[in-house]
Amino acid sequence: MFKKDIPPSNRSKVKSSVQRGLRQRLIDAHPLCEPYIDEILPKKASLDAVKLPERATLYAIESTPLFYQPLDGPPIPHLKLLHSFPNILPTIQIDRGAIRFVLSGATLMAPGITSPGGRLPDTENALEAGTVVAVRAEGKEEICMVGTLKVGTEEIKSKGKGVVIDDGHYLGDGLWKFNLD
């Protein structure tokens, strides 16, 4: 989604009433962030909205990106926010062989998750298609990608092939490099 550098764009302050609505949308879309919502989006903080060329809006506080919201979708945490609060999204793990492909903007394919080194939630905690997930890399501490699952985790396990995430925000992409100062 953000493979190229993002040019400067429109930046504006978010009204407090809109900010309250964003807090609730973030909690509704990602219930795991509720215990941290006052740290993520303090009530008195001055929230900036930046219009991005990809038909999305990036929200930030004091030049720190928090989340972006595609025109037709839920708010999605920025990787910098996920590095501070890694448990606000369900997580999957890619194997070492998939890391270089993910960090170059390639589509995340099932073999990178179903092979040894990859990890999916167990059947009890299965995730449905459309769930926003954080992607960890085998042997690494930080989350390397965030995106929306195209298929559920049980289908990924049973088929073992196909697209898992085709459009996400990853380390080194245009959104990661975007300077808000």
C-alpha cells in the first residue's frame, strides 16, 4: 500500500469530538487496545490528521504516527505504535525465508507462515478473513508488518498455499519513512 515515499500532504488538527469518535472506532476495530487507549490516544492530546495520496488518513500526536485509516476501512495501527504496544493486535509469524520478501513489499503467501518457523494461532483462537494482524518475523523482536488477512487462519493451515496478506504496511515502506516534522 505504501511502497513509495509519501509526498507532503494536507495536515490538520482533529477536533476533540472527532477524536472521541476515533478512540471508539479504534477500540471497536481492535478490542485488545482498550486497556492502553488512554496511553495511545490521550483525551487532552492534540491529534493531527494527514491526508495521504493512497486515499487514507494518518493520525499522529506530536509527530508520532499512531494509526492510519483507509477511506473504506477501519483504523490500522502504525508499526511505530505496534512497537510500543505489541499486544494490541493478534499476531502471526513468518519464517526466516519470508522476511526479505515482506520487507521488499511482496505479497505475504501461506508457505511463509505454514513452514517451520512460521506460526499461526491454534484452532481455539483462529482468526477470520478481514482481521487486521501484526506480523512477527522468526528470530526478531519487532513486528515487521501489519495488514488484513485475506483468508482465515484455519484455511491457511488446511490449504498451505495462496495469498495471506496482499496489501500491508511494512518496515521501510513509504508510511514508515514518512516524516511528520
